[in-house]
Amino acid sequence: VDHLVETFKQAHEGRDLTTNKRAIGHLRKACEDAKKSLSWAEDTNIELKSLFEGIDFSANLTRARFEYLCSVLFNRTMDAVKMALSDAKLDTADINEIVLVGGSTRIPKVEKMNLNKSIIPDEAVAYGATLLASNLTCENSEVVEDLQLLEITPLSLGVATAGGVMTTLIKRNTKITAKDTKIFSTCSDNQPSVLVKVYEGERAMVNDNNLLGEFQLSGISPAPRGVPQIKVTFGIDLNGILNVSAVDKSVGKEKSITIVNTTGRLTGEEIEQMMNDAETFKQADEKEKSRMEARIKLENCIFSIKLKIEGEEMKQKTSRESTEDILMMCEKTLNWMDIDLGATKEDYGDPVQLCYVKAEPYP
């Protein structure tokens, strides 16, 4: 369709078919018919009367040009196959037969593969839907009693944690239904609430993933950072609906959100792009994630030392001069962290060691 839109534009002084829904609809139907014709013919003619502003349109399309125009789609198909093999930890030598579905499997370029043609490609999706319905209703007849259809999560699901890191609760390709729980905490003293932001995606940082929803859990009892225990639970039901809840274990307060498949979820093409980006930026993502984890580790170390040094028991055992020395070291390190936002993982590692060295003499 895009190719013929450009052909029409070049032949008729820049007239753009995409501005007319009727014209695009007729062209799309003609292209679909041409695709089918090229499954048995070497070339075909596309002829449309009064396609746009009274202008007739005709073009000849050969099988070779059609295959060239679709080469990107063929490559994307192979990328999906390679990803499936990788996820299943299999090699091409482990595959006995290839079964493709959909009418486009009749394209000669596709048929050159050694395919299993025992299944009618146009009916395969309907068979799968029937099997799924049988599984969901537990009405298993003799025909399907030895068959099982598994639905999986297309992308990992998780929450944003300190530093913008994506913390995954349900991994990609997990069988539905699924449920998992993790314990989180606060990142500042006497924090009264936490914002739970739910994401889907494979990137290490949440800014590169898709935000599905968010909610606030309020009423957390005053306590030093890291002390409150917030239990976050992800659950996916048979309909693919995601339920996320957060509970403050100390007081039992709870808040939740329900995310359905039709709201804010990525399309098939966007999921594929997400997977490609995850592979392309894998090393950079891991480097940034490690950097942020080192920063968080250092910050936790500093506040842990401050909490310990400022305690009444430690004050009685430690001289005022030593206490002030350690607290000053902590403040200097925190100030450095606020100023040098581009510090590396290695930079954060050295102050961590310094923290432990300074704190070790004081039990």
C-alpha cells in the first residue's frame, strides 16, 4: 500500500492518497487481491477507476518486487523465530517441524521453507480459540484431552524502585495465571506514603518501559528509612487482567489497582520493538542499572551508619570527636553524591569501602 501511494504521488503532482479514507480503503482491498494473485502468478495488474479526485489508477506488480517490498516483514518473522528459540533455550537442530498460520503462509517466498501443511492456515487461529475455551470452561472432550494451550505474559511486569530501576515481579513468558510478592521499604525517614508505579517491558530502567498505572499507599507509620515493610503483590488471572496491591505490614493498610488488557498496553508491533530495543541496549542498560544499584548501596550504607552512630547506646560508647568525624564523613559523601550525578559504579564503590572502614572500629 505504501509503495503504491508513493507511485500515485509521483505520477500525479504530489496528490496524497492517505488524505482520503475511501481511496485508501479501495487501494488496500486491491493490494490484498494482488497479494493473493502473486501466490500463483509471476505478476498482476492493479486497476482502480476514479480512485482519487476522478483520477484512474493502474500499476503492474511483479512477484519479485512484492517480495522485495515485504523483505522487512520476512526478516521480522525470522527475528521472532530466533527470539522464540532463545527463550525456549533451543537450537534450530532441535526443531522437527514448522507450522505457520494465516493466509500469508501461501506466499511462495514463505512456502520455500519446509513447512508442515497438515493444518489449514486460515483455520488454525479458530482451532486455538476453541482449545482455549475448552481449557477455561474445563469442558475437555476426548478430542482435546491430550492437548494443552498455555498463555504467557509477553513482557515482564514490575515496579519502579529507587533510582528509576525496573524491579521485576513477573518475568516475561511466565505462564498465566501467575502471582508473585516482594517486600519493599521507604527511602526517606518518616516517609508518610509510597507511590507504586507499575510498568511492563524488558529495559533495565523504567523510563524506557511502558507505564501501565500507579497508585499511592498513604498512612505509613513514622519510621527511619528502610524500616517499614511494604508488601507488593502482582497477580494475573485467566483473562489476563493484572491486579497489583500494596500493604503496609505494620498497620495493615492496603491500596490496589486493576489493569486490563485494553488499557494502556503495548500493541504487538510495540512489544516487538521493545524486545529489539532491549537486545540493542542490553549492555548500556546493565551498566546504568549497576551504576544506580551502587549509588543506592552507598546511600543505604551512609544512612545505616548515621542511624547507628546517632543512637544513644553508640553515643555512650564512642567519643564525641569520633562521632563527629564519622557524621562529617557521611555528610561529605552525601554532598558529593548530590553534586556529581555522573559518577560511575567504580566511583560509588570507593566511598562504600570508606564507609565500612570508618564504621568498623565502632561496634
